[in-house]
Amino acid sequence: MRLRRAWLLSSLGFLAVFLIVSAVIIARGGDPIATADRAAESVVSNIIAPIEHTGGYRLLSLDEDDRWVALPPDRQLPPRIVLLVHGLDEPGTIFDDLAPAIEGAGLTPIYFEYPNDQRIADSTVLLHTALRQLRQRGVDRTDLVCHSMGGLVALDCLSRESMYASDPAGVDGRPAIDRFITVGTPYQGAPMAGLRLIAEWREQAVRWSDAVFNGAPAPDGTLADGDGEAGEDLKPRSGFLLDLNDRPHPRGIAWTIIYGVWAPGVEIADINTELGDGVVPVWSGAPEGMTDDLVRLEGNHRAMLKSFGLEQAARNAAGYEPRTAPAIPVILDRLSRPLDPPADPGMP
């Protein structure tokens, strides 16, 4: 029954987005045949065409218009970068506000895009491969900034015995990891992971509309990023999470956990603790014993990092300053802090 309701809600949500997109196409005018052909190509590629799993990833950088573009194969990178790792069912927009701010602070943001519906452990392998590739491009040190499930992908890489083994030093062709910053990461799982079909349709709708309106590459399909195994890994007390949380924590790394509370002031029957940022409960987003640098923000799961276009348009129309997502100043502050010097092995 729950699965049927999830499918119904997700289908109705996608239908609403489809009707809105269609209305915008009609209102914009232009060449209706070209627009229809482009829309049809996107729909066929996104929903109807056979799905093949490529198991690949992409490294993206900002162009002069602050748009994400594939990192040129011959581009060397500076010794220090900030690697951004997204979460489950992410259409590619979550770091659109943060990345220009990082670049404005004199740092280089690089976006790691991966098939986010597959097993988290499989995504971890891709992250580890990408880090080795970054080392070949001249990167010596990397700061990891992760949203939602991306924090689990990174933590798996940092703590897995065959990868960093909880030691963030740069060895074996990998860059050192200096800072680990997570926003809305479900360290103990997300009870709403079972409703991921709704988020999947939202992701595909955004990618499809971007292909129609902005000329972005047509999406590979609703299942090209995995068959939903990540949703199983995200369930509380899943085998993946039990194994991950049983490992030693990374040593010698500046670890910041940012978590959200969507309904501040609502303290009835632990509603705040269970609701958290609307996706990740507080008990999962801010577990005890991982780090002392816990930052609580007011905001929902995405609004901590990304402002909504309609809200910004309304603020502009009213003459207000643009809204800055609350996690961005915190992240910039942590990225600017000097690292603690390594401990002297001769000291007791």
C-alpha cells in the first residue's frame, strides 16, 4: 500500500511538472516544431529508451558564466581544491550557490557527479578513482564538502580499509584530505528513504527541463543512475550503515557536521528531533561522538545550501538583498581556518 501511494504521489508530481513545463514552452513561443522535436528527444532519452549502466562519473568545473562544464582532459589543477559531493537523486543544482562563493574566496571548486541511485559502496569506488585522477592533475590536498548521502560516500572512502583506512594522508597516488564538511548527511539513516521515488521524478524532471530550455545534454534515463539500491542502504540500521559506523573514525582531519532544523521552536513530543531538516532527523544528522564541530542551522534539507529561484525573484522585486543559504558562510569560514599542526610523534 505504501509503495502504491509513493508511486501515485511521484507520478502526480511528475505530471504537474510536465504540465508546467509544457505551459512555459507554449508561452515562450519561438519555433514550435524545433521545440517539440527537442522535447520529444529529451522524453525518449529520459523515459522510453533502453537503460544501460555505464558506472561512470564526471568531474565538473565552473565556466565564466558560473555554469558546470566537464573538466577538460588536459587541464591541470592547483595543489589545493574543494571537491563537492552531492547526494541521492540530485539533479545537479545543489552547489550552484556555494561553488561561486568558494571560487570568490580564491579556491577551486570541483564537482564530482556520479550515479547516485546505485549502491553507496559502488559510488565510493568511483570517488576513490576520481581522487586518484585529481592527484594526476596536480592536486596535493583536497577539502571535501558533501551534501546528504554524499557525506556517506566520502566517509566510506575515508574509512574503508582498502582506501584511506581512516588516515587522510595523501599516499598511494591520492591527495591528502584536509577538511571534511557535511551538510544534512544521514549518518544513522533516513526513514524517508523509502519514498525516494518522488525525489527521483523531481531529479529527472529538472534534468529534462534543463535539456529542453537550456540545451543541456538529454538525461540518460530514470534508471541510468542505478536501480534504487542506495535507498536500501539509507534505511536506518541497514547493513551498509552498521558496517560504516562500526569502523574507526578518520584521524587528523578537520570534520564539520552541519545539520538542519526545519521547524525551530516546535518542541512538542520531540517533533523537532524526528523532523530535523524535513528529510534527515536530528538524531541521524548530528550523531554524538563523531566530531565536536556540530553546527545547527534553521532550514530544510536543500535550503541550507540552495536558495530557490522564486524566492530570490520575490526578494529582488521587493528590493531586498538576495538570500544567502545559511550553510554557505559556515562552509567558507571552515575552509578559511588554518589546520591544526600534526602532532609531534616525540611528545607524550
